[in-house]
Amino acid sequence: MTDDLRKKGWLPPERVEEILVLLELIGQGAFLDIPKGEDRIGQAIRKLAVDVGRFSATQMRKTVSVSMELNEAVIAAANLSRATSVTDRNAQGMASATEEMSVSVDTIARQASETFTLAQEVKELALSGEKQAGQADDAMTKVESAMRDVAERSSSLSESSHDIGQVVDLISEIAFQTNLLALNAATEAARAGEAGTGFGVVASEIRNLAERTRLATKDIRLNINRFQDEIDAIVEALSESDQTVKLGHEIMNASQEAMRDIARAISELTQRSREISETVGQQKLAAHEIAYGISEVARMTEHVQNATYTVLDAMDGAEKDIASQISDIAKLKLPKKALHLAKSDHIIWKKRLAAMMVGRDRLDPNELSDHTCCRLGRWYYACEDERIKHHPSFAEMEAPHMEVHAHGIEAARKYAQGDLEGALEEIGAVQQASEKVLFHLNELTKQRK
């Protein structure tokens, strides 16, 4: 009867219980724990476990791959955000600096224009000074000519006064002789007695006239001497003045030449000032264009920064979904699971460091685990699979794995201390060690059966 029931599809309770246990194992993801079936149902359950396990393994690889690529994209976006933030700060600083430069160029342009105007005015003054020096030189030439004429006339007066003196001397001599004659005549008149009385009177008058003439010629001589002294003084003064006029003439010539040199120098300065003014004017336009361009760069950089934040927010949402899937996969018993999940964990660790650098994640160096406590570390130091342990990549992976954690923790510590450059150097070291770890993980996933 039991056989008849079995032929009709009936199963004994203990077999039903076995099937339920197998299905529960499949539900728990223990695909590898399903034994080979001895009957059609057992074989079907085994095949189901293998198919579901193969599908789950494929999904695990895809999910891990997506997680790695997504987190690599997040790392790239975070690096872009950091670079954009630095660029934005620099652009803002450059915009401020170029604005100040533009103001300075405007000031220089105004000063250059004022310098050009002043140079023009100084040039006009120099030319006017040259002209006035020429006029003064001409006037000095005329003065020199007039003084030469005065000197010549004074010499003529001196000669004339000398001639007059000779005439006065002659008159004085005549008066002296006349006086002697009058004296002799008076003497003779006295001898003649009564008859010479009239002649004596005349002789006395003549003698008085001769005396007055003598006195007059004496006064004239004194006046002529004073006149000659004055003429001599005038001639001497004119001689000194002539030297002064000549010196003044030379000074005026030198001044005129100096003014001419100044005018030439000012003319060159004016030309240079014009060139500077024109060049500064061009630089002024260029400075305004640069300031506008940098302000546009700053604006676009800010736009890119905001867009990057939006992308990062979206990626964070997607990363949470992937993390949820990986959490579900971690519960399944799948071949190579620890190695594949270690790849994802590894990239997530780098992503968190990158996010830290842009202020999107906070890492406390005192709370971060070392290389023995992460998923890979726990698997590594608990691994009992001799085929894996004897693979060269297994031993070679330990050192770079330690470096990934050590440099990552140090990066978090330096970031917390405000040493951004030091943190970036540590993250660079993490990247180098990370590439080695991923290489060895890939080698191990190829070998493990």
C-alpha cells in the first residue's frame, strides 16, 4: 500500500521534513550544503540549489563590480569636488586680485595720463624758457652794444675834456702873461706920473681882469679834472659792466642751450609718457577682460561644484542601495564570497577617505579598525583553505593590506589636525597599496575552485 501511495505522489512525513529542511537551506543561501539527491525530488532540489547558487554568485559578482565602479566614480567625483573647491577658492581669490589689479591699472592709467599732461606742460614751459632765454640773450647783446657805444662816447668826452683842459691851460698862461704886462704897465704909469695916471687905471683893470681870468681858469681846471675823473670812473665801470655783460651773455647762451636740452628731454619724456599711457590703456582693457574671464571661471566653477554635489548625493543614494544588496549577499554561502566582498570593502574604504577630504564623511582615527578587524582581515587570518594559503598572492597581500589601513588611519589623523597636504600624501600611499591588494585578490579569485 505504501508503494501504491508513493506511485500516486504521496511522500512520507519524514521525507517531507527533509525536503522542507533543504528548501530552508536554499532560502538561507546555503546552496553548497544541499546534498546530491537520491530521488527525482532530491535531484531537482539539488539542481535548484545549484542554479540559484550560480545565479546568486553571478549577481554577487555583478553587484560587487557595480559597487566598485560606483565607489570609484564617487572617489573620482569627490576628487573632482575637492579640485573644484580648490579651483573655486583660487578663482575667487584671483577674481578679487584681478579686481584690485584692475583698480590699480585704472589708477596707473590715470597717473600716466596726468604724467603725459604734466610733461606736455613742462615741455611748453621749457620751450617758453628757451625762447625767453633767447630774448634775454638778444637784450644782453643790445645792452652790450649800447654800453660799447657809451664807452666810445665817454672816451670821446674824455678826449674833448682833455682838449678843453689844454685850452684852459693856454687861457691861464695868457692871463698870467696879461697880468705881468698889466703889472709892468702899472709900473711904467707910476713912473710917468700925472701923464700915466689914465694908463695906470687901465693897467689896473687889465690886471684885475687877468686875475679873475686866472681864478676862473683855475675853477675850470678843477671842474675839468673832476669831469675827467668821473669820465674815467664811468669808463672803468663800463669796462667792468662789459665783462659782466659778456659773462651774462655766456650764461644766457648756456641757459638757452640747457633749456633746449631740457626741451628735447621733455619731448622724449612726453613721447614715452604717451606710449606708456597707450600701453596702460591697452593693459586696462586686458585687465578688465581678465577680471571678467576669471569671474566667469569662478561662476562656472561654482556651478560645477554644485553639480558635483548633486552627483555625489545621487551616488550616495545608489551606493546605499548597493550596500543593502551586498549586505544581503553577505548572508549567502557562495564560493569566493569573502574575496569578492573584500574588493568592494576595499574600494568603499578609499571612497570614505575621499569623501572625508571634501567634508562628506567624518572619520575618527581612534575608531578606525586595523587590517586584522575588517572583513578581509577576518577572512585572511581565519582562512584554512590550503590551496589559497599556498598561493603566492595570499602571502604577498598581507603587507599592502596593512599599509592600506595604516596610511588610511594616518590620513584621517592628519585631516583632523588640519594637515590637508599630509592627508593627501597618505591617501596617495593608500592608492598605491590598494592597487596591489586588488591585484592579489583578483589572482586569488582566479585560482580558488
